[in-house]
Amino acid sequence: MSPMKAVILAAGRGTRMRELTRALPKPMLRVQGRPILEHIIDGLGRAGIREIFIVTGFRAEVIEQYFADGKRWGVQIEFGRQTVQNGTGKAAEPARAFVGSSPFLLTYGDILVRPETYHDVLGRYQHKPCEGVIAVTQGEDVRQGGLVLFDSHFRLRRIVEKPSLEELDALRQDGLLGSCQPVWYNAGIYLFAPVVFDFMAQLKPSPRGEYELTDAINAMACTGHRILGCPIQGRWVDVRDPEVLRRLEEESATSQS
């Protein structure tokens, strides 16, 4: 495989973690003795990705001082700050110069997967002509995140953010969501051609008043850009709240006993 760059979005505070993120940015919370972000960087390195850009924001200096230039992990790390917390659709923009004309893997800084997952996403991109890949998983409540709809070739049709029960029923009635088909949940790991930045630049605020990455992805798909799905095999954890963090620590303690 040719060299690939990666961008990690780690600017948010993680308010659902409550007092745990009073002094620490969420990606620096520890799982099995190491920050979440360190697990991600280690996994990217194992997948052969050596150039990594981390977008920081809240308590940026904590992340920047801990990881420095990345040599300790065998990678090269650069940083940029999202100075205004205005949504995921603008979060990657500080990395645009770093990305240049290269495709890049994009991941949120609180998603834990096996290192093989990054390798699978790279392979999906490189073996099929496309402008993007979106990793997906099953078994999650799509009303809490993004429902990803594909055509029969596993090419993205669109992403529906936090659909209500009524919206899910309407999608089934329209034939977009089959009763016997898998329900795919947006796993928060992507691979894009740099054209995605053009779509990010054109974003308008969502009803929540934020710029949404999924709106840029939907715009790409609507204008004919080919975005393919990549099912995650094995572990996928969104470290979204203290309960998930506690469960991870309990699993770690059990495996070590």
C-alpha cells in the first residue's frame, strides 16, 4: 500500500463525561492505562500510517505536550487548533494544508477499534475507484447517531442523522430501509480524497446551528462522488460517556484476572 496520512479530530471537551473532562480533553481519558488517543495513534501506526495530524481545541496543550512530534510511537505528528467549536464539518479544516493533494483517513478522537480496521478502510479505498469510504457497524441504536443508507453495490446513498421512529418507518415505506437488510450505523471513521474540503467549505449551519460533516458527505454523494461502505469487523467502541469508560475498565480488569 502507498503511504497514507491521517487526521484525528480531538478538539472537543466531551461534556457528557461531566467532571472527568473538567481538566482533561476527552481523548486524553485513559482506557487500560493509556489515553484513548494513544490507542488510536498506535493503531494507525500499525496500519502503516506514519503522518498524522491532530486537531486540538479544549486544553490543546495537554494533547500537544503528551504526543509532541510522535517519534515515541514511530510516527510524525503535527497539530492544528479548531479555535471555534462550530461543528464537525469545520473541524478538519486546520488540516487542509497538511493533507494537500493526498487522500487521508479521518477519525474522531474517541473511537476505539482494532488496528486491522484502519487497514480494512485503506484497502477498501485503494481497491475500488472512489472519492471516499465510510466505516459502518451494526447493533447500535441509529436514533443516537447516523443511519447510513447504501445501494445494492454498498455505495452511499445518504446519511440520516438521529432518525426518529417516524423517519425510520417512512424510510421503510419508501423502500430505502428493508426489513431484512442490515441497519448500518456511522462508525466515525472515514477515508476521503481531498475534494471533501471543497464540500466542507460550502456548508451551511444545520438546524442545531453547527456545521455537520455528514452534510458535506451527503453533498458529495448527491453530486456523483462515489463513497463506499466498509463494515467494521470486531471491536468498535464510541467512548461517549462515563458508563462506556467504566465498562471498558471492567472488561480490562476481567481479562487480566
